[in-house]
Amino acid sequence: MNGSPLSKKVAIVTGGGKGIGAVTAERLAAEGANLALVGRDSSALDAHAALLDSKYPDRSTLALRCDVTDEADVEAMITAVIESFGRLDILVNTAGGTGPIETPASDYPVGEFRKILELNVVGTFLCCKHAIPHLKDAGGGSIVNLAGTSGLRGYRNRSGYSSSKWAVRGLTRTLALELGPHDITVNDVCPNVTNGARMDRIVRLKAERTGRTPEEVYADFASQTALGRFVEEEDVAAAILFLVSDGARNITGHDIPVDAGWDV
């Protein structure tokens, strides 16, 4: 393990107990990184931390409950990471939500609009804000944010979600300019429709709203890509792993689509 690419590195993964965050955390652990798994579901975080420590025992995992939209929570989380590991090298922001689907802007509740911006944008910003001083102290590092293909084009009937992902891209590029002099890269990954529990829920709701079967909705999503298929969570995790590796040391301020050829 000492010869692994990320040996002795310390990474925070928000949303690290489930979905893309959990898969990403495992990829980082397999490469030797010490990890802080961050999120609101303590049981999921604890279970995944125990799994990673069992599979990859030569490094360690810290499970930290944290609401990324609450600045005091985020500050306490970052402090706990530094107290436990002494440094921070990598921040991966996968925590987020989808907001209402199949909802035209004229029917979109303003409270829901604010809620999804708080989670996807403010939550990403706060984790970056409080991680940055420690990444500087480490002499450099990497931030990877989760945007999405809905932040590359407009997304009909998903105004809140699409707006939030466009904002994440803007935040990413701005931070890349600010942090470049400190040898900190900042990029975002843009997954298209990705197999998993979240997408299953979206497909089910879309089918109900449009009067189609889930199978028809899945087929419609897949047909919009060049490769004719959904993305896997592992595909997204692999892109994130590359962006925090030495091989990506000169890639910063960019959007990396993992979309099976949707945005072509």
C-alpha cells in the first residue's frame, strides 16, 4: 500500500456514503488514500467506512455526519479531518440533489428552487471555502466538483437543477484561476444519466408524469447518447480518480463529460 499512487494522501468525499460518492471513495481507498466520508446519513457513512477499512486496512477512513449547507457543520468537519489526519490533499464534492422533475418554471415552487441551489451550489462552495487553506498548507492538491450534463445545455422542466449545475461549473472555473498559483487544480465532472438508485427514482417519477413505462423512459434516455447506453457510477469515479492523480496535474478549470456521447 505504501507504493500506491495516493498513499499518505488525505481526501474528503462529500456524499461519500452512497452512489457516486461511495464508489469514488472506494477507488481512492484502493489507491491508498486516507478518507473522510461526509454526508447526512450516518448509518450509510459508518457502514461504508467499515467496509473500506476492512478491504484496505493499511489506510483509514473517518465517517463524519455533516450538512454541507451549514457553514458551522462544514467548519467542524474540516477541523475534524485535520485533527485526525494532519493534512488535506483532495476534496471531492459529490453531495447534491435533483429537485423537482418534469416541472415547468412557471410551476416550480420558489422554496424548492432555493433548496436545490443551497444544496448543489452553496454546499459545494462551503466545502471548497473551508478546505482551501489546508490544501494550500499541503503545498497543493485537487478539488473535483460534480456538475452534470444539465450544466452543459438547458434542461427542459428542470430549471432549478440545471441552474445549479451551471453555477457549479462557474464556481469551478473561478476557483481554478484563484488557486492555480498554489498548485491546486479544480475541475468538475459532468455525468449524464447514471445507473443507480437516484436515476431509478427519476425514471419512475418521469414515467408517472408522462404516462410512459419506466422501460420506455430508460430507452429514451439511452437513445440520446452516441453509445446508446447509461453511464455507470464506476465510470464517473474513474474520471474523478484521474483528475486527482499526477497524470492530471496540468488539467484545471475544465468540465470532463462522462456522458456516453450525449454532448456531441
